[in-house]
Amino acid sequence: MSHTRAVALMIVVTLLWSMAGVVTRHLDAAASFELTFWRSFFNGLTLLVILRILRGPTLWRTVWQSPPLMWFAGLCWAIMFTAFMVALTLTTVANVLVTMAIGPLLTALMSRMFLHHRLPLRAWSAIGVAGLGIVWMFGMEASQGGSFTGSLIALAIPLAASINFVIMQHVSHDKEGEITHDMLPAILIGAAISALVSLPLAWPLQANAHDVRLLALLGVAQLALPCLLMVRLTRQLSATEISLLGLLEVIFGVTWAWLGAGESPSRNTLIGGALVLGALAVNELLALRERNTPMA
């Protein structure tokens, strides 16, 4: 696969990811945890079929013989799947997506704390500016009587994602960088945990056929397929490029919610989002420039 095609496919991935907000705004009866259950159920079902085709009969042995950290990574995926849908029912799409955008910077911070990776000054600066943007958005929302709870739940998504990245770096590669464990089953484990935990909280189920169809669309096209495609694209794109292109999810998602559901972001969200996205974009562009600069 060429680099240009990989970039184009990563843009498609962000487009698929970004449709969750606008789709949930067109549901009829499904409540917060029921949204989580149906999306995780169809996500897990899709992953089960695809991974069974890719891995064959060894899939279940791979899952059951996985190290404990694999299961902890699955728990992180479950937190992300669950918190995302619950947060969407409590606050705006823009607030959720802007909060999620700090994930790469939290990952850098976690890598410094647990993997002892050195962070350049640009990364520390970006973390500070993005943190200021989140504090501004959360503080103004709380002071104006907004749903602070929804934004707080959304914060669990990048936190779990950053911990998950550290786990994958620790478990899936040895000291020479060779792959030692297949981490794809962790996504399946996460989907199963999310569905099983949210089902009792969602009972009795209220979704009609229209809602189930939309949530099935999210489970298959918005979650399972783009996640698997992104894993494939890591062979062609660097982590810096993926992080930078991933920012498009925020732009696409806010735009779809505005055009498709009439949900426009508040002034405070735009200010906080500009600080977060600007800090992350500048950091990733500088990282990309450093990577492409020949060694002296």
C-alpha cells in the first residue's frame, strides 16, 4: 500500500469514527446504557466473525492464554466503549470529542511516567496548553450550569486510551521491537465486557427496530471496521501521522452534529477546543518535521 493511499484510508477511518454523535441524535427510545449495550454487542459480533476468519481456530486459544495485561487492556477498551456512549447522552458531541482529543498528549505523559520515555519541550508545552483548554471548557460549562458530569465521564475515554497504549507497548513488543503478543483480541474482550456490564443497567430494553438498526450501524461501521483498519494502517503510517490525522474526527464529528442534528458547539467549547487541537496539531507537526530531518 502506498503512503498516499494509507493517508486516504486513515481519513476514511476518521469519517467513520465521527458519525457516532449525529447517529445517536436520531434515536427514538434507547437510553444511555442501552446505547452502549447494542453498539458493543454488534461491535463484538463483527470482531468475532472477522477475527475468526483471520485467526482461524486458534483465536480462542489466543484469548484464553493471553497474559493478564491483555485482559486489563480489554478492560480499558470496555471503559472507552461505555464512557463514550454514556457521555454522548449527557453532554454535546463537541464536548465529548474535544475532551477525547487530549488522548495523544495523555499517552505521552503516561509513557513518560511508566515507560520512562523522554518528552521534548514541545510535548510538555502542548500538554500544558491542552490542559488549559480542557480546564477552561470544563470550568465555564460548570459555572454556566452545563452538564459537567457528561464532560467528566468523557474524560475517562482518553485516560483509558492512554493507559491502553502503554499496556500495548509493554506487552506486544520485546526489547528488540519484535511483536510478541497479538493485541487485537483485547478489542473483542473489551466489547464483550462492555456489553455484559451495560446489559443489566439497560434492562428492560426500550429500543425499537429503528434504534437497533442505527446502533448496529455504529457497532459495525463506526467501531469494529475502522478499528481493524487503523491497526492495518500502522504498517504504513507513523504514530505521529495517525495522531495528526485523527484530529479530523473532532472536526468531522462536530460538523455532522451541527448539520445533521442542529447541535452547534458553544463559544466556550470552541475556545477550549481551539487550544486543545492547536496544541496537539503544532506538537504533531513539529514531531513529523523532526522525524523527516536527516540526522547530522
